[in-house]
Amino acid sequence: MPTHERIRAPRRIRAGAAADRRPGSTVTCAVLSTGPEEWAGVDLASGAFVRARPSRAGTPAVAGEWSIYDVARLEVGADDEPPDPARPESVVLATEPRRVGRLRRGAARRLLAQLAAPDRNRAPILGTRGPSTAYVDLDLSMPSIELVPTDARALRCFVRADGGPACAFSWSGITLTLPVLDARVRAALDGGGAPLADAALATVCGGKPGYLLVALTAVRGGHAPKAVLSVVAKRPSRRARETS
């Protein structure tokens, strides 16, 4: 049975903060995206994004029964690969992460509001206006993951002509379209399902969408493509178990 603890989310996040990525350290994170190859969350001690991946030995990533807003404790393993400027927030998992609780609705709402990229300065997502970033332009000081606020009324997920799931959304007055890796959205679109918007997308994501977790993905042809890792509801579903 999982151990449930009193979860404290940071009330103030410091810009440029970094998680403790030293081998053997432990990091307690709120889950924002899951998958067999990579997991993304926010370190509740520093407010920094964390991108966790299995070791070459096959340490499991956070997947399966995990949900967005769950809180996981992970142990950082030794990374035998050089730092990747396309993923400076990356850590290797030493062991399978352990669920220790879940963010309350109010704490989740405050945390995401602080993490969200401001639209008021009309800055491009992850520093470039295109769908990818040239690898030669990256360095370890640049973020590879960003939480983007979105207007649910202007958000639509669909299958492109080439068969790939995509997400269209508005940012700084223009419409952007990026591949979507969110397993829930992809499953709902499997087999060429109808586009998801409004109530249908809220059902898939467990609540009215309020944010998109956008990140750089594996480098191809000298560029790191952007993708939507997850569509994040504004607050946890009331049906989900909460931790006091």
C-alpha cells in the first residue's frame, strides 16, 4: 500500500530554480506527465521542472496507474550519458518511484498558476516561434519544458492527415499546432476518432483544460521538435483521492 504524507506545495517559486539531481538524492514531485520513456513533473522543494527517464538497466519510469497531480518520491540515479542541452532538467531514476500522496485542488491551482508561462510578454514558447529548435542553438541554461496556459475554448486535439495526433491552441494571438504525446488524448483519438474539444476533451483529461505541458523532444535532423506532453486540467478531479 502507498504511504500518504502531508503534501506541501511551494507558495512561491523562484525563477531559475533547479532540482537536486545529484546521484542518491531524493526528489518529491507532482506528476504532470507520464509515459514509459519519460516522465515530467515539478519538484515540490524548489518549484523546478524535472524530466525523469529509466536507466539503461531498465529502471521503470512513472507509468501505469499514476495520474496527473499525484505526488511521487524518486531517487536520482547515476547518469552515464553526458548532459543533454535539449533536456537540461533530465534525471535518471535509480529505483521505481513511490507514490506518497496527491495535491489538493487549491494547492494544485496555486502551483500551476506560478509555473505557467506569462502570455502578456508575447514571448515564443521555449524561445522560438517555430515547431522546433535548432540543436546548435541550445545550451544547458535554456529550459526544455514549459507550462503554457490555454483557453479551453480555443483548444482542439485531432488526427493530422499523416495520421499523427496533434493539438491546436492559441498563443500570443496566433494558432499553433504541435504533436501531442498525452496517452489519454492519443487513446481517445486512436483509429481516427473525432476531434476532441470542449466537453469531450474535459472528459478525457479529467477536468476543463487550463494548461499544456510543452517540451522539446528527441533531436532529429539537427532540430529538437516541440510536442505537447500533456493536457493539464486546471484542478484535480474531485473524484480523485486527495491527501490532507
